[in-house]
Amino acid sequence: MISRSTYEFLNILRSNNDRDWFLGNKARYIAAKEEFENFISLLIISIAQFDKTIAGVEPKGCIFRINRDLRFSKDKTPYNTYLGAHIVMGGKKNELNYAGYYIRVESGQNILAGGAYLPHKEWIKTIRYNIDSEPEEFKKIISDKGFKKYFGELTGEKLSRPPLGYPATHPDIELLKMKSYLAVHKPGDEDVLSLGFINLCTEIFRELHPFISFINRRG
């Protein structure tokens, strides 16, 4: 489970995001990191029961580093104030080519999500082709009762005009105009801190699985 001490560490880090404070509290970070890694290990096992592509994925290959990449950011605070992981086939090194199951633990900003964020040209071309080829299947997935319960509508920016090769009169043009295909659920802090959070994650990601499988379909 995720403990209150982990939340407390992340909350205090938000107000003390500097190297000296972090080094002075390294033991608290290590405890939070190990707790989160253990949780992700269990979550991988749970997801692999219904998504075989996740079987054998290593937790460390899914978890994001606490250190921020500052090369292209105006915000020079050195550390992320959340713990996050992207459980995807082959680990997060493959996240530019495959959709997976994303989890972020941060007080007031928890996220359980999945899909394709600004997929590269060939991938989004394939996604649109599959939606155009199997529109009823895709619409059935995103209108399913369980999917709607946790994710509501798909999120993501849209093109202002129809993508190349698709007329403005296409019956599913609004789906085809999407630049990202994302399903997002935001659990509350008490959900994350509960003993049943692993079961909640498993249930939500099970509902997400058909969507992930469709987004990852090739040819």
C-alpha cells in the first residue's frame, strides 16, 4: 500500500525542492521509493493476469526518476514532487511506441491513466486507420459502462482541421481529429491511501485494457 509517510514526504518536498533539503532527507526518500517499487511490483503481477504483454516487466524499468530533466525547462527545481510509473510492454523505454498503464501518486493530483500522448506520425496514422476501419469496435470500447464510469470522455487536443486523407464530412471526424488518445481517472487521496488501492488500480486498468489493446494494434 501507499502510506501517509510517503505522501508527507512528497508534500514537504513540494515546499523544500532543493538539493540540500533532499540530501538531508535521503532516508525518507529511499523508504518512499522502496514502498512505491513494491507497490508497482504487485500491480504488474495483477495487470499481467489480463494483459499478457505486461508479464515479466521489471518495476525499475517502469518507474520514473525523482530527478527532473532540466535541460529544456524554465522551472529549475531539481525534483519531481510525485512518484510515477508507466507500465508498458518492455518498460517505459517503449512508451513512444506503445500505450500502457500510467500511475502518478501526488497529494491532490493522483492519476491513473493510459493511451497515446501526442503519438509520432506513423503511430497516429495507424490509430486513425484502425478507427476508420473498425469504428463500431472503437466506439463500443470507449462507450462501455465500465470505461465511462472511470474515464468519462477521452481527453487530448484536437486538430483544427481534418487530418490528411479524411473528409470533414466523415461520420467519426471528431475522433479522427484527436492528436492524443488518453483515458484519465483521478482517484482521491483517501483512495490511494486505502488498503484496497491495489484492487482499485487493477479494476480500473482492467477496464482500460481493451482501449490500450486497440491503441497498440498494428496493421
